[in-house]
Amino acid sequence: MLLAFTLFKYFPYGGLQRDFLRIALACQARGHAVRVYTLQWQGEVPPGFEVVKVPVKALTNHRRYEKFVDWVGRDLRTRGADRVIGFNKMPGLDAYFCADPCFEDKARTLRGSLYRLSGRYRHFAVYERAVFAPDSRTVILMISAVQQALYVKHYGTPPARLHLLPPGIAADRRAPPDAAAIRAGFRGEFGLAEDDLLLLQIGSGFRTKGLDRSLRGLAALPPALQARSRLIAIGQDNPKPFLSLARTLGLAEKVIILSGRDDIPRFLLGADLLVHPAYNENTGTVLLEAVVAGLPVLTSAACGYAHYIDEAAAGRVAPLPFDQDGFNGILAGMLADDAARRQWGASGLAWAERADIYSLPERAADIILSVQP
């Protein structure tokens, strides 16, 4: 079959983008052709992929997305495809991979009533309803049970169209046999002494991921603990506001912010604690990537995958509503307790050996290929 995938923007380091690529490759490995419609593609194009950069422009994002959908629809009517799989909400999809939280719920709980009069609201509400309404035919691949319940609440989506997938952690995130040597080499490269503590934060969209909370937590550490602690943040975003905050907090020499990169496993092995105090997060794949690398985790309960940290006994989860002082106390306690961190790391590795947290691409491909257009 010819499978048409739609994705507004592809870059190598986003969680949604990485899931898209692995699912598309899983479908290709079964003998199916892949065509991708996108507004922007950064990075290499996999062999055999046909990438169509849709040539539309507009003053606002939502108007650009409308033009994108119209252009793709015309091209599909001309050239055809056996399945249309979307990674952003839009009309006309046979299957939709749901990596985003429920827009309607956020509009009603986090915004005032005037927001629902805006053109932006009308656009995203219509596109979400096109996927989740009871009379839609789109099959939906869910990755968050919490968000699935919210979609059902607002739209009454029939259960038969909803498929909850397991996480899809890439095999290269698992701790290799030479993990200790990799860790030693990494820490030497970054000038980390044996008793230095490295906090690691990974994720594009520093504001949403709570990098400001991590910086404030680092600034609040007891002086002796702070003296041997550093933080590295990695992601595709503008670092300037957070570097400015670090300077304001007196952390300029303790914080490094890097753009997205391909050697994340080295950082997971070289760090002492993953911090991820997100404001909101549909899943939080990086939490499980840390677990399978043996890196303890401190996250917020706003993350859809936070329950796995408790289930694996692989770290701590800061409760909601988020309290900065409470987070600061948890952070200080975790950094001060070397034995507890070793236990969290070991527990996470043991749990990762028995948990189904790797099969998302294959399960998604099964469902996509079974859809009746």
C-alpha cells in the first residue's frame, strides 16, 4: 500500500517527530510505500520516503494549517493514497496518532470564555472535532489514558475507535554493557569530578517542560550541595530567557543549555538525576528513557508517564498542584542521598527488563494497516 503521513513540522529531536519516524519506518519495513506531507522538514530523509513540502503561507499558524489541509486534500485527490495517517489533528484522516492533549479541555479549564470567540479557538476546535466526534470515521492511536478519558468526556468518542498504545522507548536508550566506561568518558569530557552532581533536563519547549522550575530548584539547594551541582538542559528552543534567569539566580557558571542532538544516551548515562518538572505533558517519553538507562528521575505529576516512575520505583514524582518549595525539598533530598539514587537506578533497570515499554511502533503499524478507509 501507499501510506500518506501528515505532519506539520518534522525535526529530529521532538518526541512526536521521533514517534512518527519510527512508526513510518515500521510500516515501510513491512513493504509499504511512505509519502509524507509536511510544512517543514529538518534533517535527513530516510531512504525510500517521499517527502512533500507543502508550499503554503499565511500570517497566522491556524490559517496556514487550513491551507495545508486544502493543499494536501487536492494532491490526494489527484495522486491518491491507500491510508492517510495524521500526526496533527485535521479533517480527512483514516488514522490519527494522538500525542497532543485535549484542546477543548484546555480551552475550557485554562482559558476565559472570551477565548472561545477567537478564530484560533474555532480552528482548533473544528479540527479536533473532525477527529474525535462520534460520527467521525478516524481511528485514533492514544498514548495517554488520562487524555483518552478527557477526549471521551468532551466528544463521546466510541471506544471501538480508540486504541491505547504502550510506550515506545528506543532500544538505544537502554544501558549497554559498557555503561560505566561511557559514563566515565562523558564526565571527563564535561569536567565533572567523582562527587559532582549533574542534573539533566531534556525536551524541546523549555517553558512547558519546566526548565524555570529546575533552575529555581538548583538555586535553592543548600550551599554545600549546590557547590557540587550542575545542570545541562537539551532541546530545540530559545535558550536566552533561561540563561538570563540562570544569571539572575547566580547560576551562570553552573548551567549549560544545548540544542537538540543525537548523542542523548551518553548524557543519560553520565548524569546523576533527570529533572522534568513539566507544567503539562501528554506523556513524557524522556522519563522512561532515563529509567531504561538507570538514571533516577524527578518529575511532576502533570506528565502522563509519571505513574511509571512510581511503578518502577525509579525516582520521585512531585504532586499537583505544583509547589516550588516542595519540589526544591525533594530535589535536595534526592541529590543528598547517594544510596537512594543507586537504588532508584537499579530498580528502574530491573523494571525495564519486564515491562512492555518498547512496542509502540509495531503496535501502531498493526492498527494503521488494519484500518478500513
